Amino acid sequence: MASKFLGKSYKTFLNNFVSLTIFLFLWEILSITISSPFFPNPLDVWEAFLILLLKGDVEGISLTTHIVASVSRVLLGFGLAVVTGIPLGLVMGLKRVAYGSVRSILEPLRFIPPIAWIPLAIILLTGCARYMLIIWLGAFFPILLNTMAGVQTVNPTLIDVAKVFGADKKTIVVKTVFSNALPEVFAGMRIGLGVGWMCIVAAEMIGGEMAGLGWLILKYGELLNVSGMIVGMVLIGIIGLLMNETFLRVEKRVFRWRREVTL
Amino acid sequence: MASKFLGKSYKTFLNNFVSLTIFLFLWEILSITISSPFFPNPLDVWEAFLILLLKGDVEGISLTTHIVASVSRVLLGFGLAVVTGIPLGLVMGLKRVAYGSVRSILEPLRFIPPIAWIPLAIILLTGCARYMLIIWLGAFFPILLNTMAGVQTVNPTLIDVAKVFGADKKTIVVKTVFSNALPEVFAGMRIGLGVGWMCIVAAEMIGGEMAGLGWLILKYGELLNVSGMIVGMVLIGIIGLLMNETFLRVEKRVFRWRREVTL
Amino acid sequence: EVKREAEKLTPVRIGYISTDIHHLAFFVAYYKGWYEEEGIKPVRMEYLYGMPEMMAFKAGELDAGYVGIVPAIIAKAKGANLVVVASANLEGSAIVAKPEIKNVFELDGKTVGTPGLGSIQDCMIRMVEERFNLRMNVKHYKFSDLPLLLGRGEIDAYIDWEPFCAEAVIKKIGHIIYTSHDILPNHQCCVFYVSGKLLKEKPEIAKKLVRVHVKAMRFIRENPEEAKKIFSEMTGKPLNVVDECWGRMVWDYHVNVKSIKIFVPFLIEQGKVSARDISDVDRFVESLVNTKLLAEVEKS
Amino acid sequence: MKYKVEVEKVSKFFVNPNGERLQVLDNISFKVYDGEFLCFVGPSGCGKTTLLRIIAGLEKPSSGRVRVEGETPNPKKIRIGFVFQEEALFPWRNVWDNIKFGLEVRGNYNPKIVEDVVRLVGLENFKSYYPHQLSGGMRKRVAIARALAVNPSIILMDEPFGDLDAQTRWIMHKELYSIHEKLKKTTILVTHNVEEAVYLADRVLVLTRRPAKVKKEIFIGLERPRNKLSSQFIRFREEIIGFLREEVPEI
Amino acid sequence: MKYKVEVEKVSKFFVNPNGERLQVLDNISFKVYDGEFLCFVGPSGCGKTTLLRIIAGLEKPSSGRVRVEGETPNPKKIRIGFVFQEEALFPWRNVWDNIKFGLEVRGNYNPKIVEDVVRLVGLENFKSYYPHQLSGGMRKRVAIARALAVNPSIILMDEPFGDLDAQTRWIMHKELYSIHEKLKKTTILVTHNVEEAVYLADRVLVLTRRPAKVKKEIFIGLERPRNKLSSQFIRFREEIIGFLREEVPEI
Ligand SMILES: Nc1ncnc2c1ncn2[C@@H]1O[C@H](COP(=O)(O)OP(=O)(O)OP(=O)(O)O)[C@@H](O)[C@H]1O
Ligand SMILES: Nc1ncnc2c1ncn2[C@@H]1O[C@H](COP(=O)(O)OP(=O)(O)OP(=O)(O)O)[C@@H](O)[C@H]1O
Ligand SMILES: [Mg+2]
Ligand SMILES: [Mg+2]
């Protein structure tokens, strides 16, 4: 078993390596055909990365500082979104009336771009709460909507099972509805994390603090330093990937019971 | 039946009216307590809206032009995301190897903020394709991930049914896997539409063209005209709401077969 | 007949920043229809700040435009083929502080906001620090958010371009304690540029553009009240805000090359442009600035 | 209390997909004694499941009233053991965790009890299997075990033995019978197997076709354990089959 | 071709949740004649469903080989009618659309055919109902109708009549019997009801407990239609029950 597993993960690794190589190759080709000083090739980016890693950014702020700043902001906002989105999603998925009644407030909020919130965030909040608001706005709705959708997929007979055992509403929700919706909730959390991370640049546009990967991108943007921007983008991407992998690991453990769907 | 239905929608309307009133009331209270020259009360916003509606924006561009510009950009980008996200989600949901092999490219992309793409969009694309790229980036991944998650919820026995009837892979995918995943696909599309709409400000930051609700918000931001910004936000929200309602209508028709989950 | 007239016009894509009063010459010329008089159909290309405009320029989407000298330097250093043909304004930035702070020396140890690393304002606040040996806590924000932040008491002062300093004064959030005139008199701020391609292939069009620019600049000097109204009408900035900042701009179309030669080394020193791209400052500035057309226009 | 369950003039309507009303139960009345073993038999689709669900409090009657222990049915107050006709295992719980579910909900989980019922249904070697790894009959046995684990005061079973082979079914009959003998729990069983009904029940209610009424009430006054080959047994069986035959829809 | 199905030395292993191998089929061999009606009986969990799935090509044997019409089982080439043991209706399709599914896939949908099988299973009044609005027996009948609608050349049924009352079951038996008489389709039926097996089958295979082998092969050489009360019939029944009793797991 173990060796088979290793073999599989080795193959996945190889496949990823191959597709990455192809990707970098295409990029190189593109940069040659375009040949714009604003479109760097992979090597320029690598150089910019090394400089950033060894010397810090133009203002001397180290990469770690930037990463820690952004990650902590996103995790706080995302955490808030999880804590608010899942329970609300359960409630609104089960009580469609509740959802129906606040739809005219909730739904419009969902579409308002994070950048548009910046002035209000500045006026109404301070410090970390501002970042959290903006990241929360991104992460909350995917979690909410997926939880609501997941609630609807429960087999009603399973709810009946819980009911005849005298389960109260809380138990029913936790042990049947929620357990059943968990795969979709996880999908929602992964989407939400992505969108939350996506809002980091918008959030860090608020400015004021000098660290953060989003801020790094904006800063390099002002200097028209596209290599530096791409370093920021890749870093954001890689950190996102790592968070995603963590999620997938957890999912793999939690959803062991699933039959894999194959054709 | 009909009267009962009317009664229900009337009640929903009333509930929404009440919650909106409460919302506006709280806003008024807040604006009184804060009393910042930058924090408008609902009346200021209403006034700003009327001016915008009757005279157009500061550059005389009419509201319709802004709305048409943004909506068409978002719909194009969103359409592209639907067309790419659903088939890819089906393929990757069914062939986990395929997903595994490109994960290291695909997943990082998902986390890179739309604003960070602006320089590359400007360098690599032109015209409407730029807006589409940025909105696509927002809408694609929720659709992709939800489709993938939806694929996994199919009851494998139903696939077996199709198989013993001699269905080929295409038929199996269309008639069982996809039909089954449809509710989640719809949820993904609704999330994707939201995120896509959210990217409109980032997209319109590209500048160059003078119409678009996102651009309107940015411009009012420069004028420190928070009332005007809120008008833009509310408009974006309301258009989002309308698109969402359309979706919900369609879902209601398509998913008539669902047993509603209640406690 | 009018239609046929319009068809004959040559379209020229002109970039500018949406509510930057420094680009007033464009607004005036456009408003007055002076481009059309020269047989040019101006295509408005509006941007939020310098970076996207320079990117779009590099992508070949602009023939000419207005931009801050610093973004122009950075873009040129990166190989963008732009040529500065005239000045759009001199000076035009200021330090706004909350009421308690009376002068620039009190900024020591205080939090001061700037509209970003790539802005001329960031350069200038560093010059102030150096000159008076102050230690400020400099922070970057989005240019239009600075007045909000001062109002919230989150920063003690900020340096910004107009009319974003005037906003704070009008809203009585802060007052001007130091202007860019005090920092470096008559320094170059925004410029009018054309693409090298246009200059080479259609010099007559470039010349017409310069002529319109000069005409607009003269108009601004001679009819300030009307120019203010035009700006206010076209951008939506209230007239009292425009009034407030008016005196802090110098409407001179002559490029202040000397000040550019001060900025370039400073930018290199700060790591904002790479010394690799600018080996010789004088040669660089020579290739950046070309006032030949301006001289011709002035003569005629 | 003499009666455990009282069903009084209960009717039930559903709304069909065309928006019309479909009557399923027609003014049905009967009583179940405390400790009685009652069987329902009736044609497919007549309303047996619906009736059971109403007694368990999962569904409200459209008219009439139901009393369990003198009160409106409420599973929070009475311990019910319900075996559903359809698949009703939690796919994310393995055999053991499925069986312990009821105990978990009632807050008195005890591995000893689970161990016992697992043995009862013969799944000692399958404790860690997930439902999709079990055969149809095994899944049904898990559902039975889960219902019995909570030590119910009333047992409601909807075709619990349909997927079982004759021998396993036979063993389950004996187990159910001995549980009933020992603890005298009120039990209502829906079955299509008349032999099963006659073997287990104190009384068999034959229902008419939809909308269901009670067509006939048959007291099985045979000594226990009953002999399936005795002539009395066969007579009861044939009698009930006869009634059922009258009710069969004309296919 | 004499044999429709050939099963040669087939074994099947599953991996259980602890990572161990569970053997389900043990080197099993048998042949099914073209046009034969074959029944499997065997204890719960012995491997009947697995065997049927292997014949239908839904599962691969771990060793040995299976031939259907001389080739590796492939539902794309042979028209199979499969009635699954578990619920297998599409919840998003109503009765009519569920039944037409097979025809749709095969590209020869014809409302006439659907109308016929709907009548066959007695659901004329329920065409527009969704599965969750049907009773357990009705759902099973929809599944049977769906399998028969495609005019299969081989019919595989896994406990199709378990949820039906005796009368409906009886009618379905007669229908299945007459379909078989008329069209001589090869049919393999898994059942726990020995009487059903003796009534319908040309031959009954009694399987051992897991891992399944063929314990006994009984040719039912009775004239059709068969009389369930004839002494020969009862003798066959008792014989098979006797074999089964030997195989029951010790619960
Ligand atoms: N995917 C699987 N993983 C592990 N074990 C499995 C799997 N599928 C089936 N089994 C095991 O195979 C054995 C036989 O299952 P099968 O469904 O073939 O039995 P059956 O004869 O149809 O029983 P029943 O009459 O109860 O339906 C069972 O013990 C079951 O636990
Ligand atoms: N939610 C519903 N909506 C509409 N009709 C329903 C609904 N639930 C049940 N029915 C109908 O009620 C009738 C009785 O169903 P019920 O499940 O009680 O039958 P049953 O006696 O248990 O049958 P079986 O023996 O086949 O399980 C059926 O005709 C069914 O179509
Ligand atoms: Mg039933
Ligand atoms: Mg089976």
C-alpha cells in the first residue's frame, strides 16, 4: 500500500514538474516575441526574487515581514468569514424565509467590489479591522452560499432518522445537515480563501502600513517594475497553493468515506 | 394555490421592506453619531443618485452608458468563465489525475488578485479582452471548484444505471454527473458572478475608457464624493441582485424536483 | 458638410489623469475645441494615476499625454519611447497638517502620508527630511484617501498633489504648512509628452499639439477664472476647492530641466530607478526632454 | 395505560405534481395496546409508510388525531426505534458509528450496547465498513441494529426484512420475537410477507388500497413460538392472503 | 450460441477499510444457456450482487474470466436490463422520464413503449410523480419498468420484488414469466424468496456463504405455469431451503 501511494504521489509530482516546465517555456517564448521591457522573462523574475529575498524591497523591508503581514490579515478576515458564514449559511439554508427576508440587503452587498469599500472602511473602522472587513467581504459570501447549497443536498430521510431518535434541532443540524454539507462547505471555504486572498491587494491599498504582499505589488507597480510585481504575484500564488494543499489534506482525511466517482 | 403563492411573495416583499427600513434607519443613526463630512446619510446619497440619473456624471456621461459598459464587460467575462469553468470542472472532477497534474499552475493563479493582473493585461491584451481577463479570473475558479465538488456528490449507482444501458462517457457525464451536479454548478455560477462583478472596479482601473460603474466609483473617490461612491456601490449591488434573482428564478424552475429540506 | 469636416480630422489619443488639476491645459483645450481647430480629433484616454497611463502608453495606446515627471522618468528609463515636449505646470504640491501643527519642524517624529513611492511628492518629503534633519514616520496611501485619513486623525500631515491638499483646507481638517515651492522653487511637476513615433513620423501633428498646449497654457494665465470653471465643470471638483489651490501652481510651459536633473539622481539614490538604465544623467535627460517644437511654436 | 397508540379518524392528503390532492389515508381509526405486536399488510402504495410516519410524528395528519402514550406523537418524549423502508444510513459513518447514532443523540452512548446489537445482526467483522462497502442485506441489518440499540419503548419497522435471505430473516424473526417476549415492547411492523405477519403479530391489520382504510382486523390467537407448518397457521395465512387479493390494484 | 453467459473460475477481492483483502467470490464457475431463466439464492452478504455486477461488466473480476455472448461483458454491445438492489432512480426525473432513460441513451425513445411498461407496472396515474413522492414499492416498480423498456437481450435483476406486496409481486411474476415465455430472454434473478425462485427459474444456483462458490445446482423440471401448492413444487422449495440453512452464518 505504502509503496503504491508513494508511487502515485511521485507521479503527480512529475506531472506537475512537466506542466510547470511547459508553462515556463511558453512564458519565455512569449517574452521573446513580445520583447517589451515591461514584460519580463522568467529569469528577470527570478533575479528580482533573489534581490527581494536577500536585500528586501526598495524600502528595505524583508520578504518575511511582507508575507507575515498579509497572511495574518487574510487569515483573520477569512477566520471571521468562516465563523460567520457557516452558521448563517446553515440557518439561511434551513430557513429560506430568513434568507428571503434579508436578501435585498445581503445580495447587493455581495456584489460590491472590495476596493469600493476602502473609503468607508477608513471612515468607519481602524487598524486591522479595516483589512478584515475587506477580506471578510470577499470570503464570506462563497462560504455562505456554498453552505446554503450544501444544506439542500441532504437526504431528508437522514433528517427523519435523527428526528425519530428525538434529536433536537441543534443535533439535527450538526449531525446530519452539517455533516452532509461538509464537502460543499469545504469547497466554499476553499473558494472563499481564494477570494479573500484576492482581496488582499484591495485591502492593502488602504495603505498606511508598509508591509504586505499586496502593498509590495502596488509599490512595484508605481515604479513600473513588472518583474517585482510578478514576484509578488507568484508569492501570493504559492502561499495560496500551500493553504489550498493544507485544505485538501484535511478534506482527504475527513471525507475518507466517499466513494470516488469515476467513469 | 395561486393566491397562496401571491401571499407568500407579498410577505417576502414586506419582510424585505422592513429589513431595508431598519437598515436605512441604522445608517442614519450612524451618520449622525459619526458626523464626518465624508460619511453621507441616506438622503445625501439619494440626492447624488438623482443628480446622476438626471444629469449624468461630472463628465456628462449618462448612467445608462456606465451601466451598459460594466454589465456587458462582466457578462462577457462571466460567460467566458461559464464556458471554460463548467467543462473543465467536469473533466477535472472526473479525472483527478488531470487536476493533480496542473494543480501547481492552476491553484496559484486562483489566488492572484485581479488588480495585480492589470499591468500584464495591458501588456498582453487589448480592448475588451483586458476586462474579460480580469473578470474571468474572478468568476472562473468558483465555477470550476464548485463543478468539481458537485461531480463528487453523484450517487455512483446512478452512473452504473447509465453504464448498463450502454451509455458512452459523454452521455454519462451529461445525463447523470452533470444533471446531478447542477445545483452546485448553479451555486458556483452565482458565486462566480458575484466575484466577477466584484472585479469590475479592478478591471476598470485599467482606465482608458471613460464609462463603467467601477470607473464611476473610482472617479467619485478622487472627488472625495462618498455619496457618489455609495450611489455607484448601490447600483452595482442592485444590478447584482437582479442578476441573482434571475438565477434564482431559473433554479426554482430547474430544481422543481427537489424536496425542500426543513427541520 | 460639418460631418465631412469631422472626417478629415486626424484622431490623436491623449492620456491624462482624471481629476489632476495639473493637467488643466488638456481640459481647457478640449473644452474650447482647440484641437479640432488644428485638424485634430482628440481621443480622451483617462487614467487613475501615472502607472496605468504609462503602461498603456507602452502598449502603444497613446500618441501623447499629460503625466507627472516622475512616472515619465521611470517609464523612459524602462525604455518607453516618450519625449517630453513641454511643461504642464510647475510646483503644485503641498504639505497639509492638522491644526495643532504649526510649521514643518513640528513634523519631527510625526506620521506623514504620501500618495505613493512612485510619486514626486514622496521625493519631496524626503528632501524636507534631509534639509531640516527631521525624522518622520512616512507612510504611503492612495492619493485620494489622504484627506480622509487626516480627518480620522490617523496621520498628522500629508503631502499630496492638488486639488487634494485644498480638499482638507476647505473641509477645515488641516492647513497648509509648507508648499513644494518652499521645497524646490519652480520645480518641474507634470509634463506634456508625445510618443517618439509620432514625433518622428508626423512631426507636424506633434507641433500642432504643442501649439494647442501653449495656447491653453496662455489662456490659463490670462483667464484664470474661466479656466477654473472649466476644470470644475469637467471634473466635478467644487469651485471653492479649485480656488483654494489655484495659487500653488505655476502655469509655465517651459520645462525646468534643472529640477529634472535634481530628481533623476535622487530617484536612482532611492532605488526607484536602476542606475543600470541611466548611466549618464545628462544624456538621459537630453533624450527625455525635447523643447525644439516648443521653441518653434513660441516663435511663430 | 391500556393503549399505547390511538389513531382516530385520520385522513392524509398529498399534493401531487399536477397540484391535485391525492388522498392516501381515509378516515382511518385503530388502537394499539401497550405491549402489543401489530402488523400492517396492504397493497403497494396504499399508505402504510405514511401511516407509520404519522405515528412517529414525522408527518402531520390532514385531519383526525393521533395519540401516542396519550399525547401528540413526539419523538423527543418517547424512545422510538424506527426502521425506514428506504436506505437511511449515514454514508459518512461506518457501521459502528451508524449504530451508535441513536445513543449519541440520546446522550447515553455505551460501547457495550453497540457491541451487543452488532452481534445480534451478525456484523462483528464489519464494524469499520462504510455503508457503500456493505451488501444490501447488511445495510438493512445495520438499520435494524441502530433502531434496537436505543432500547426503544415503541418499535416501528417498515419492511425491515425485505432484503434478507430466508435464514437471516428467520433469525431476525426469532430475535425480534424474543425481544418482544422479554420486554413486551409495543411493536408495529409493516410487511409484505404474510407468513412473517402471522408468525410475529398479535394482530394483523389488512389495509385497503389507496386511500387506505382498515379492511380487516385479525387476531392471531396462536401460542408462541408458532409453528409455520401447523394447519392453524396456514389457515390464518390463507385468510389474510385472501383479503389482500381482493385489494390488489388491477394491473 | 449455446451459452449466453460463461463464468470461469472467477474470484473477487475487495479492500476493506483496514486495508485488508476481503474475498467475496471464490473461483466460481457456471454457464447460463441462451434463453434460460436462472436464479441465485444465497445468504446475505455472500456476493450475489457482486456476481451480477461482474456479469453486467460494472465490476472486473480479480481473477478468472467472464464471457457474455462470447465476449468480455460490455453493455455498449449487449442490451442489458438491470434492476439494482438499492434505490437507483434519478431524483430529478419523474416516473415517465426515469423509465424513458434507457431508450433515450439507446437513441430509440418511443412514447408507445414507455406507455406500455408504465401500464405493466401499474403506474398509469403516477407518470408525473418524482421518486420522492412514490412509495417504496412504486419506486421499485419504476426501476423494473425502466429495465424492461429497452427490450433487453439479457435481464439481470437484484431482488426486484422485495418491496412489493404479495399480490403485486404475484402479478409481476406472471408478467416476467410471460415475457420470458414469449421472448425467451436470458434472465438472471437474485432473490431471497425461495418460492419465487422455484416458481420462475429453469435452474436455481444456491451459493455458499462468503466467499461465494456454487453450493448446489437445481434444475426445476416443472411444467409451466407452475402450481405453488403442488407437492413437487413444495419439495423443490424445501430442498433449497435445506441447502440454504446449511449456509447461514451463525448469528
Ligand atoms: N466496495 C466494497 N469494499 C469492500 N467490501 C465490499 C465492497 N462491496 C461489497 N463488499 C463486500 O462484499 C460482500 C458481498 O457483497 P454483495 O453485495 O455482493 O452481497 P450480496 O450477496 O448481494 O448480499 P445481500 O443479499 O445482502 O444483498 C459483502 O461482505 C460486502 O461487505
Ligand atoms: N410527498 C408526497 N407527495 C405526493 N404523494 C406522495 C408523497 N408521499 C407519498 N405519496 C403517495 O402516497 C401514497 C402512499 O405512499 P406510502 O409510501 O405510504 O405507501 P406504502 O403503503 O408504504 O407502499 P409500499 O408498500 O409500496 O411501500 C403513494 O401513492 C405515494 O405516491
Ligand atoms: Mg412503504
Ligand atoms: Mg445484494
